[in-house]
Amino acid sequence: MTARTTSAKTLGARTLGEGARDIPEATVARLPVYLRALTSLAEAGTRTCSSEDLAAAAGVNSAKLRKDLSYLGSYGTRGVGYDVDYLRYQIAREIGVTQDWPVVIVGIGNLGHALANYSGFRSRGFRVVALLDADPERHDEVVAGVDVRPFDDLEQIVTDHGVAIGVIATPALAAQDVADRMVACGITSILNFAPSVLSVPEGVDVRKVDLSIELQILAYHEQRKAQTA
Amino acid sequence: MTARTTSAKTLGARTLGEGARDIPEATVARLPVYLRALTSLAEAGTRTCSSEDLAAAAGVNSAKLRKDLSYLGSYGTRGVGYDVDYLRYQIAREIGVTQDWPVVIVGIGNLGHALANYSGFRSRGFRVVALLDADPERHDEVVAGVDVRPFDDLEQIVTDHGVAIGVIATPALAAQDVADRMVACGITSILNFAPSVLSVPEGVDVRKVDLSIELQILAYHEQRKAQTA
DNA sequence: CTCGTTTTGTTCTCGCGTTCACAAACTCCT
DNA sequence: AGGAGTTTGTGAACGCGAGAACAAAACGAG
């Protein structure tokens, strides 16, 4: 009853006078893809594109794309298409990547290293303000220009920088403890790379990325292919 | 029309005399989670568990869990629950992780390192048989007990080891080329970590893991929280 | 100004996935 | 042996998302 992943249900009950549109979760998950496709088009010098073009670049159906964009508003021009830069800005604003998001990463193993160095974060407004690890031997290291600090500094860092998003890249056993500490400090969004199910209170969003699960899904389909062949 | 992610549609049209059950895609995605939960229960010494117990450990609704398991067969006992070891074996067999899956990883940057060292692969039957990189400077390195080899060795390795699954951990620009080469060598399942949309022919499964997209989804919800507050 | 062309925004329908609710089946106790 | 208590497996209802199809709107040619 506690563990809650990002769910559209709680967001549906929103009586906001202003924008008030609640975008379906499936659409939210695709907006970043559209954003990347638009960036790619802009870099190629394209000023305007049709929904067909953009859908092809994003790898989705054009009807689905138009419906997704319609949740944001009417940013296209019939008979013409979408202005690449304008649409890009609108999506970026809607997702929230026009602002700066301070992020802490806990667990500086192989994966933590990779995440800290990942350029895709910084380019989208995510700024790694701290790397934390429980192991004192790592506290001298400097990874990606940020030095590794003890896990107990979490609260200090979170309050100092106003961190709302935390990334867990620890072993499975430590993940729940880290999550609890994060929540206690005021973090309300967690990206969990540890292979464990997290329990968090209402109002905290958790997204899970599990590398081995993805491979297992592929293995299942691969096995099916082999059986019929 | 070419890019196809793992879809239940094509699997539905299957006239297999034997097991012939086509498991819904959503269920397939949860089976690895159940598998991990069962392993965890087994390590804790639990011999038997109810659907309620297992559902709690896996972080899902118990009704959903029971329905998911019912696609595999009737492996429980009413009034008692499920035998942990037995169910674990059945799920593992269904997914295909009882067998050995040779895997190649292309792109040995930070993420490639992390993937090569990830213990969760080996423990589930995935064996990294080769690490490939286009950069000649890396061909001397040994990562996770496997030495890095030139990308052109791909075909040789795939045929030698019967590799069916490939992992792409290259920059975005190289990803499509790598995918094309993989497909040409006979690889039919690709796990793509590069932030780009892959085009592959019918019959090849692609799963995408995009680190920055996950953060952007969290940012969207975080922004919504802040707006109403 | 009018007509034809292009492309968006939206409505409608269908299928999948989730959840509830309950009958069937098993155990244990008396 | 019989009944009370559990727990599974599944039928049915419901809601969300995908895709097709079309009407509304903009543009350009004549």
C-alpha cells in the first residue's frame, strides 16, 4: 500500500485553475522522445516539420504524436506543420527541463560513475550537485568534477541546494535505507537503479530502471523465436 | 514501418501445438520481478508463500500477480499458496533464464564498463562473451575479465558463440550503424542504451533504456507538485 | 475571391490491462 | 467425517491507450 510508482491516478484529481490539463502518463513518457527528435531536426537545420516527419524521427505513429501534442495545446499550423524551435521550447517547458534540476547520486560503483559522467543529464537541465557513498575509501575521489562525499552529508546537501530528485545506484540491500533517508531529507522523486522494490510514502515518485529485467524480457522473446523455428 | 519494439501483436499470431500460450507483454515484463522476489524469499528461508506475500515482495497487486501466474499454469495450491522453489523454477524456465545466453556489449565507455561488471547479468544466465569498441586505443584493456576487441570481430564472435542478444552502449550517432551490423550478423534481440531511435527489420526485438528520459519524467511530475503547492 | 491541397486537431471505436468479486479447492480442527 | 477457514484461479466490469477516420483550418494558384 506504500510503494507507489508514478501513477496517473493521483494526478488526475487535480483542480488547478490555470493550466489544469492532466497529461496522460503514456504521453508524458513520450514527450522526452519528441524533444530529442526535435533537437535532432533543429541541428540538421530544419525549421518546420509535419507530424509525419516528427513521428518518423521519434519512431511513433503520426496520429499518436498529434494526439500527444494536442494535450499541450495547439502549437501547430494546419496545412503547414510545426515550427521546430517553438514546439521544442513548448515541450521543454511542459516537461520542466527549461529550469535547473539539482540531483544527488548515491552509490559510486561502476554504474554511479557512468551516471555521473553521463552528458545527457547536464544537457537537459539536470545538474549533479553531489556524489555520495557510504564507503570512506571513496571520499577522496573526484568523479566528473564532483568530489565524492560521505552519505551522512545528504541532508546538508539537499537543503543547501534544494534537491528534489535523488538517484540510487547502490547495491540492492542498501537501496531501501537510502530511499528512506532521501525521503526524510525532503526528496520527492527517486530514480532507482538498484534491483529492489522500494517502499515510499504517498507523494513520492519512484521510477525503476532494471538492467537485468530488460535482458530477461528479451530472452523470453528470443526463446519463443527459437521454439517455433 | 521498420522500427519495431517488442510487441505482443506478432507473437499473438502463433499456432504452436505445444505450450501455445501467449503471455501478455505486460505480464512478461513483471515475471522477472516475481523471479527476484522469489529468490529473495528463498534466501530468507521461506518455503511457501501466498499470493499476498509474493505480491507485497514484488510491489504489485495480489490479484494481478495471480492472474499473471495463471498464464503460466496452475502452480499454486488453494488454501496453501505457492512452493517458492517450484514456482521460481517454473518462472525461470518460462522466461528462459535456465539456459545460458551469450551476450555481446558494444561500446566500452562508462556505461559499457558498468554493464560489463554488472553481476546481475551473470547470475541470471547472461554471459558476456565479448566487449567490442571501435576505438583502437581500448583494444588492450581487460574489463571484467573479458578483453576488449575491435568492432570488426563482431561477426566472428557472434557465429562462434551463437550470440542472439546484443547490447549497444555507444554514443547516439554510432548506434544505428552498430544495430545494422548486429542484425546483419544474425543478432535478433537488441538492448539499446544509446539515446536514439533504432530502425530494425521485422523479427528483431529492440528494447530501449534511456537514462535521461527517466529523469525528465520525474522532473515533469516534480514540476506539477511545485505548481500546486 | 474561390477552389483545391495540405496538414492539424479531434472524435470514435476497439483492444489490452487492471481490478473486483466469487466459486472451487485444499487444510486443519473437532 | 464434516465444517470452518484459507487461498487460488478466473469470469466480468471498467478504464486507459492506440489507431483510424474525418472535419476544421491554413495556404497557394488562378
